[in-house]
Amino acid sequence: MKVLVVGGGGREHALCRKIAESPRLSRLFCAPGNPGIARIATCVPVRADGVAGIVAFARQEGIDLVVVGPELPLALGLADALEAEGIPCFGPKRAAAEIESSKSFAKGLMQRAGIPTAAHGVFTAPEEALAFAARYDGRVAVKADGLAAGKGVIVCGSMEEARAAVEAMLVQGAFGEAGAKVVIEERLEGPEASVIALVDGKSVALFEPAQDHKRLLDGDRGPNTGGMGAYSPTPVVDAAMLERVRKEILEPAVAQLAAEGREFRGALYAGLMITADGPKVIEFNCRMGDPETQPLTVRLRTDLLEAMDRAARGRLEGLSLEFDPRAALTVVLAARGYPGEVEKGHAIHGLEDAEAEAVVFHAGTAQKDGAIVTAGGRVLGVTALGATLAEARDRAYRACEAIRFEGMQFRKDIGRSVPSGEQA
């Protein structure tokens, strides 16, 4: 099979690495890719959100399957455009991708399907938004309704913080059009977990659960980011809880989308809070998580290309994913300034030494004058396997110590304890 992976971050590097192991693969392309991906795939100079260019390349090369990593091309209708050309796509069409591109749509879908989630309201007027927040004494999550690159959520612990968050989105326009409408939710209590399912429109095949770390700083402090690290498996979700997530959340969501004429094919991500009342949805994403994809694919034993192809063609029934029993842990190395404006162009040293200990996924890198340099907020994802979570963590952090670039920042506590229940 000729395969095109769309995207150029750490998630896409992890997907390419796993797809490259498949005996069904004949040629692997990635648009636009990155220097790490270039070692295992042919990188194509087409932007991930360049729908017309991606479709043209796929048609020209006779691509058998397009695997879409990020959410933006899906929200722009890439899967729709590929289907019109008869090209199979792992990733939902625009109408189904709205489960991520519109948080208000997702909350409504959950209500219609009876899926457990937080109480919420949808607002465009600051006064009404603050009146809702006051019901919970400001202990709310304020979310931009549209896509904000994983950063459009502000978790508040007081009315002062809620007022600042509402002001930033609805008055100052901090997230532009994405934040012109906000969803405000009560804060749920309990540890978080991520469960991702491959979906073919009807059936689901679940990945083992993972745990993401959204806050920038140790101890779950600081601003929300796209994710500073992740590990799998997580003790928060045992086999019985995973079955509840399947029956109470993922299967009802897939069935409701289909009933509303929005058949979902691709990866459906459920960001969960494991409350005293059971699992509740914080958010749905229409694609694989980042950085959760990194530890999950390192543990995955099933042929990922085979599984994604079956999902894209509506033939997933009967497939279950198998995993290495060992734990995997990813530490994200970020640039100075992240999650805000970041410094770029700094040379990265020590990659070969780190790769002797762990798998180093490129996320925000570029090649300049023969050197690998920083080119984004999250620069690298350092991932290690271990017989225990502690062993995986020690190996990952030893690898991190080998890497150096100007302004490098990372959390020192990934996987050190079961999360405290901060909503992210």
C-alpha cells in the first residue's frame, strides 16, 4: 500500500514509525513531515491544511490510504474532498469532525446521546457567562468553542479567574473567531485519563488508556498546553472502567453521530474525568491525541496500518488491538516561551545519545545548514519503555538529560503520581 500521513508533529512521527513496520506498506509519504519523519518517509512540501494540494498529490501518486493526524484539515473537509476522488481516508468528514471543532456541538451531542459529562452553558455575552460561572463560585472551565490548537481552555478556581478568562475570550478576542463563543463547564473532580478508539462508523477498537499532562509546570501548575507528557497504561482506568467507557461513552457517541447523518471513521479521542460517579467526558477530539499517540504506538503490537485501513473502509468489526504489557512514558521538550510566542532556530544537540536510551519523536524541528534546529513550541517527545512505569520514566528522563538546546523546558514530574484531579 502507498500511504500518505498528513501532519508534521510528534503525533505524525509516531504514526509514521508504526505504519513503517507494516508488511502491507510499499511506500510512505508525509505532508509536510519533519526531519525525524524524513528518516522513514518521503516528506512532501504541502501544508497539512492545504486540502487541494493534499488531494492533488494523493491522486497523482495513486495513494491507497491517507492518514490525517491533526484536526484542522479534518475540520476543513479534507476527508470529504478525498472521498470525492475515491481515495480512502483515515479521519472523519467535516460534519463528524465537528465533535472537536465545535465544543457546543459536542456538548449537545452528549446530551442527546445520554453521555455523562459536566453541566455547562454556551455563551456569547460576558454578563451571562459570568452569571453561570457564579453558580459554581468560579470553579469552572472556560473553553473557546472552536479550534485553538489545544490551548483554548482556561481552568478557573475563583470568580476572579473566571472573569479574567471570559474577558480574554469574549472581550479581548484572545482566541479570535474560535473564542467568539464560549462553553463554560462546572469543574469535575477526579483523576483524568485519555481513551482513544479506532472507529469505522459503527464498530470501535480501543487503545489501552493513557494519561496526559496538560499544564506547563510541575505539580499541574501554569497554563494549559497541547500536552507536556503522557504515559500508558494508567491505573486510573482498569479493565472494568475501560469497558464502562466503551459502553457509556464511545459506542453511544458513534451511534449518535451515525443517527444524525455524521458517520465517523477515524480516531475518536475521549478526554475523561474519572469521578466518584464514574467516567465523564471533558472533551472529544476527532483524531489521535498528542502526546498520547507516542507512548501508545510504542506499546502497540497490532499492525496499525491494517487497523486504520479497516477503519477507513468500514471493516473494523472483530478487530481488537494488542499491546506490549510494559509501560511507556513520553516527556515533551518545549521551547522557551511555550505555550505562547516561542524562540526558534536554536541548534539541538545530543539526539544520537538520547536515541540510545529512548525513542525521540520530532515535533517542532527543522533542518538548517545540516543541523537540526528548533522550529515550534513542542520540539521533541522523548519516549521510553520499561517493565514498570517507574523504569520507563527513569529511562525517558535519562534520555532527556542527553539533549540540549537553548531555552529548553520540560516537566520533571511526568508519571510520578496519579493525577490530583485538576481539569485540563
